[in-house]
Amino acid sequence: MKAFAALYRELYATTSSLAKQAALQRYLQEAAPADAAWAVYFLAGGKPRQLVPTKLLRLLTQEAAGLPEWLFDESYEAVGDLAETISLLLPPPTEQHELGLAAWVEQHLLPLRVAGKTNPAALPDMLRAQWRRLAPEERLVYFKLMTGSFRVGVSRLQVTQALAAVAGVDAKR
């Protein structure tokens, strides 16, 4: 997850197509195959269906940050992005992890949807446990994926070209 969060920051920080292409290729070369597969899915526009109701995310964030609703709303209005607002307001993590993107998605993110349907009472504790493990720079990507607002300024074509370059095949085929 750390490497994917670093890729997100690198892609977000530049408008240069060449720099984005280099970052994509570097990530795809270095990432574990399962991590690279999930990265390609997300970068090409794939999104998991709503994992957690945004109302619950807002409430749990307000609680964790010790903020009244009006102050959360003011913060959200100033930032303009729910995922970024939440990632900025949560207290620092108290634990660490070394999970890659695939493990994080498959073991933590996707199970949230199932838990929300089968055991909604467990969802708040699951979310808090996940938040405690994520570094601040990972939280933004995590919440972007969770809320379906993951966009980073690369096109499907750029992702395809990077993947083709790494695999040594013609991107036009």
C-alpha cells in the first residue's frame, strides 16, 4: 500500500506525461504482480462499488477527531474533497503494516462491503482498526478508493502504454 500511495503522490504532483509514464513503469516493474494488477485496475478507472456509507465515514471521523458536526462540515467545505478531509482530520496512526496493495484491498477494503451487509455493527470497529494501521499518506488513497473518488490524472491509454512497455509488447495490438 505504501508503494501505491507513493505512486499516487508522484502522479498527482506532475502534469508531465513523460514523468507520469516513467512513474507508472517504475511502479509496475517493482510491484508484486498482484499489486500491479490492482494498480492497473484502479488507474484505468476501475472502482469498487460503495464499500461504506459516507454518512458513517463522516460520523466516525468526527468522533475520532473530537469534532462537532459543524466543524467537520466547515473543514470539508474548505478542503472540498471528502477523502482528503477525512485523511487530514484523523489522529495519527498508532500501528504499522507492511501489506501491499493487493493484500490491503482483498483483506481489508473489499470485506467492508460484506460486513456492512452481514454485520453492520462490526463495521465501525473494522474501520477504526484499519485507520490505526495506515500512515497519513496512505489514508488519502485508502479513502479515495473507499469513496469511489480515486482519480489521479492518468488516462487508460497511459496505463496501457506503461503496462505494454514493462511487458515488452506493442501497446497498439
